Amino acid sequence: MADTKVYRASTTAPVNIAVVKYWGKRDPKLNLPTNSSLSVTLSQADLRTLTTASCATSFAGDSLMLNGEQSDISGARTQACFRELRARRAALEAANTSLPKLSTMGLKLVSENNFPTAAGLASSAAGFAALVQAIANLYELPDTPAQLSIVARQGSGSACRSLFGGYVAWRMGDKEDGSDSMADLVAPASHWPNMRALILVVSAAKKGVSSTSGMQQTVATSGLFQQRIANIVPANMTAMEHAVKTRDFAKFAEVTMRESNSFHACCADTYPPIFYMNDISKAAIRAVESINAKAGKTIAAYTFDAGPNCVVYYLDEEAPTVLGAFSGVLGGVTGWKEGSAGVKSSVRLEDGIASVLKDGVSRVIMTSVGEGPLRTEEYLVDENGQPAKR
Amino acid sequence: MADTKVYRASTTAPVNIAVVKYWGKRDPKLNLPTNSSLSVTLSQADLRTLTTASCATSFAGDSLMLNGEQSDISGARTQACFRELRARRAALEAANTSLPKLSTMGLKLVSENNFPTAAGLASSAAGFAALVQAIANLYELPDTPAQLSIVARQGSGSACRSLFGGYVAWRMGDKEDGSDSMADLVAPASHWPNMRALILVVSAAKKGVSSTSGMQQTVATSGLFQQRIANIVPANMTAMEHAVKTRDFAKFAEVTMRESNSFHACCADTYPPIFYMNDISKAAIRAVESINAKAGKTIAAYTFDAGPNCVVYYLDEEAPTVLGAFSGVLGGVTGWKEGSAGVKSSVRLEDGIASVLKDGVSRVIMTSVGEGPLRTEEYLVDENGQPAKR
């Protein structure tokens, strides 16, 4: 009797925001980085991708629907993920012939983010982490998160860090085949659970240079970049791991800010130069500096990825001061959680900074450190293999 | 009989805009730089300081009037210039006792710029060059421009390059006393006379970090800066000197743009970061890139000093294309010379760039490569030692 069943598995996966940045590939095909990096995994209550992987003999080929639209899966990176996961499933099926032959069936993937794509948040990390984890769940692979991170890395470099919660390093490795370039848990979310993140979403006039092409332009043309990968990042990795392990926020914050500066400096040193931050981003930097100056200690840290949005890390005990300083100016935009917009801070941002932020920040996202991928019984594909009505 | 005469001498001195940047002191007291630099001296027809140095036994102490206002001369740098020049005069007087004892008289200096201070153009280079040259004229010192550049350097580092016209290097030297840290003529203006500069004056919301304190923050905190001074600048100096000597505009332009990027990258890597360019500056960069892309070759180069103003270098033969592209957008602002604002360029800047420039550029200055300090019989102090009526 033919197998007509639709096999399904779902997972959610988190966004991560690097505090030691990934920028530069030593092997673009395998997505092997020029340097190690370290990130904080953000809570899935606020930012997550939900992906259902399904397969059936009746599915003609592979497909991926993302936020309601069919997505191109012909790219080498997506294909590499499918190929690697199928090979692992095929090995299981070869070892145990009673297993259904899922590796031979078409894959139907359906994926949704719980945050607006327009926010310009790097969603490819959560997306590839969810894709890999969902297929691994479907295939019942015995691989550890670290092993799966090697697969996710081939989809999108920073995706490997979204296979873990908490504080996660991506060790660059040194093998040519990339088999040691994988994610590694520095500390779980529970080790330092009071870490918070406030994201200031800045409406950019238009999309800048993509990070994939941008980083390779930096590798090829920046005269300062070699110094960054040879000396600056290794020192920052060591300092950051120590700061996380000892829960030293002032050091965590300093390295986070210096790292962001170093990364954007290398972008500016690229020829032609790449600018991800704009005048609004810079006002956010001045706001953080102002908060720290008025607090008399470092209680907030900024970091920017390949776009103008500012991520501010702070600890829950400093929430009134940090959130209040921003909500005093940005109280009118969406995203404040109950009670947080009305907080009276001891810090009042100066008018020059306040007016730029007011004009340029379109929404905020309040979140915290969170867990890695979570298996869920929520399905985006129904039992008949159709996109689920929601 | 007592000497009641008022002795006077005047000079004009030019502005220079570096194409290999000075940023960082290895000895802040002597103004000794961490690296050599190279600049283009701009025409005094458009930008110059006029300074009259006068002295008389009746003058009580030293004074400097700048653009109609008394200026503080108690700073160590100004004092160093006065002291050095007086010592040289005193040596002449000791060797020839028939000379009037100018070295013992009070100095009265009066100085005026022919460009608006509000333009935010680095006027300290022209100012200190004129101050030193005017006093040297008054004292009838036999020193060469290179020797005087050592004095001017102690007033303001980049001032040493304004002692020459044309294309000027500041050799960093290696002696501890700074006696070999001086300006050196790479090529006179006549060697490459068709060099032009268009300055886009950007109205900054407020003055940023001063270059004096900014550069020392970079030296102290930027992890990328050592790479710049050890490797990037020496290579750029060699490439730039060759480009000037061979009149290779494409190479001149590339090194100019990469140097500007490298300098601002090190500012961005400073902790806390220093940003001199704003979104208008970046639109000017995109405009230059667009002009070069549409011309199919490099005919324009941008550079930025410690502020948001953009200096665009180009050759006279490309004036219609380069000026036309900007005047098509900025035709309404002051500063265009006759005929230049109406030129039809083959390049039309895209709307996104055009609107940012239109909103942010307050005036333009059209100029060219020019000569070093020129002695003049125009005096800002009259024969009685009073500020001249003008």
C-alpha cells in the first residue's frame, strides 16, 4: 500500500543580535567567516519565526511559503540545507529500513514571522534556523543543536547562532570543509536572565547594500579590515565571553559598543563606502551616551547591524531609567509594553537628540534574552498538506 | 632719539585641503603627527587670510585681532610661534647691531578672511600660516618656506602645508624635537594647473568634536588606527605623490576618496565614536559616485575634513559634467561663478540624492589649485599703529 500520509513537524526559532559582529567570509560557498562572533538570542515571545516542515509522496518537488508568499528556493544556500538534511535522513533510513522514506518525498515548508517584515530586522537568521530545525524535527534526526548549526550556517551565517538560546558564540573554526565552524553555547538565558533589549526601529529611506555583498566588498577593499579580524575581534571575543560569564554589564556594554563601532568603521572604510547608520542612528548613540553619563555608570549599550535600527541592551533593574529616557521622547510610537511608556526617568534627553529620534523612530520593540528553537504542535500545513487556515 | 616708528608687513596665505589626511599627534606639545600627509593648496582668489604684522615700542604687549574681534593669544601654540620668530629676529639683531630691535617690541596683528567664518571651513591652517609669514616678513627673516613651516606647524599642524602653493607634503619626520617635521613641495600649482575644487558647504546643526581633541581620542581608543598609520597612510602617500607627479587624475581621485573614508572610519572607531559626516555628506558621496559611474571613468573625487562639508576635486576639462551635475540641483544657492550654474551636464542626479543635497547644502565655493603666501602692500594696520579703516 502506498504511503499517502502527510508528515509534519513544526518549530519556532529566535532572532539573535550580535554583540561581537560577523562581517566577512573566508569561504563564500560554505559561509565560513573571517572571524568568530557572539550574540544574544532574543525572546520568541516578541520576535520569532514559526515554520512547519511537511513531506508526502504526493508533493511535487520542494516549496517554501514565507509570510503568505512563495519563496525562491533555488538558491545554493537553501539547496545546501535541503541536501544536507536529506542526506542525514537517508542515512537513518538506510540503517533502519522500517522507517518511512521521507528523504525521497517533496518538502513543503510554510513559515511566518510574528513581527513586521517592514521593520527591517534581520529575519534570515531566525528563518534559516527555523527551516533547519523544522526539517530536523520532521526527519527525527538525532543531531545536536551544534551539529544542526553547521547546516544552518550554510543557509545564512548568523542563523547558526539561532540554534541556541541565551549567549551564543559562533566559533569560526579552521578546517577547510567548515566542519568545525559552528555555534557554541557560552551561557544559557537563565545564567543572566535580566538582560533586556529595546529596539528602535528606524524608517530608512531605502534599503542599503545587502550584507552578503557588503561584507565581501569590505574583505576585498578595506585596508583596516585585516586589523579587525586579526586583532580586534579575537580580543573582543575573549572580553565578551568573560563579561557574560561574570555578568559584568559595564564590560559587556563597552565591548558591545566598541564592536558595533569597529564593524561600521570597516563598512565606512570599504571602497566605495557602505553606510548602514544614518543621522537617526547617530542620535540614538548620543542618547545612550547621555543616559550613561547622567547615570554615572554604564547602564545601556547600543549596537547596529546592517541597517539603521538601534538595539539597546540594558538590565531589567535599570528599566525605569533607560526605557523612561526613550519613552519620554518616543511615547507616541507603537511597541511600548504596558506601563513602560509612562515611566518617569531621571534622564531627560537634550532637545537636539530628542527631535531627531522623534522624527525618525517609527516603532519600538521591547524584548529580552530568550530560548533557542522550540518544538510546537502549531502547524502551518494541515493534515491534507494544504496551508493551514489561520 | 627713541624709535617711534610703526613697522609693518602684510601677507596673504591660502587654505589647503588634505588628500592624505593628518589625524593624530605623536607629540601634542610640539604638534608632531603620527603620519605624513599631503594637501592641495587652494587659490587665494577665493579663500585666503590677509594678515598684517606690526610692531612698535609704543605697543603694550602682543595682540591679535581676527575678523574684527580681539583673539586670545595666550595659548601655548600661539606663544610658541611668537617665541620662535622673536628668537630668530633676536639672532639677526645680535649679529647686526644696526638693525632696529623689533624683537623687543610688542606685536600687533590684524587678520581677516575673505570667506565667511560660518562656512565652517578649516581656517586655522591659513590663519597660522599667515601669522607666521607676516611676522617673518616684518622681521625680514631669511628662512625658507620649509623652515617657516616648522614654526607654523607648532601653531596648527596643517598650517605648515599652507606655506607652499600647489601640492604639498608634510613629512612627519622622526626627530624628537620636531626639527624634521615640515612641509615639502611635491609639485607647484603650475605642474597641474587645471585642478579644480568645488566645496559644498553643509549647514551642520552644531559643531562637532574639535579636531584637536578628536584626533587624540582616536589615537587613544581606536583599535583600527594603528593599522592606518603603520600601513595605510604610507602606501597612500607613495601612491598620491606618484599620481600628482604623473598627473594621473583617476589615481589621485581614488586615493583621495579611500583616504577620506579611512580617516572617517577611524573617527567612527573612536570610543565614543566621532561622526563628522552627516546624511547630507553621504548624499554628496553618492553624487560623486554617480557622476563617475555615468561618465564611465573617474572624473570627480570627494574628501571630507573634520566637518560635514564636501570638497570635490575635478579637472577643468570635466567642469561641464561635474559642475553641471551639482548646479542642476543646487543652482539656487550662492557661490556659482558666472556661467557655471547654467551648464547642462550629461549627468542627472537621482531624486533621492538631489533632494537631500537641495535641503542641506547652503552655498558652494568654486576654486582651484593656487599659490603659497604672497607678500602684499595692503595693510590692516595704519602708519600710526591703528586698525586700518577699510
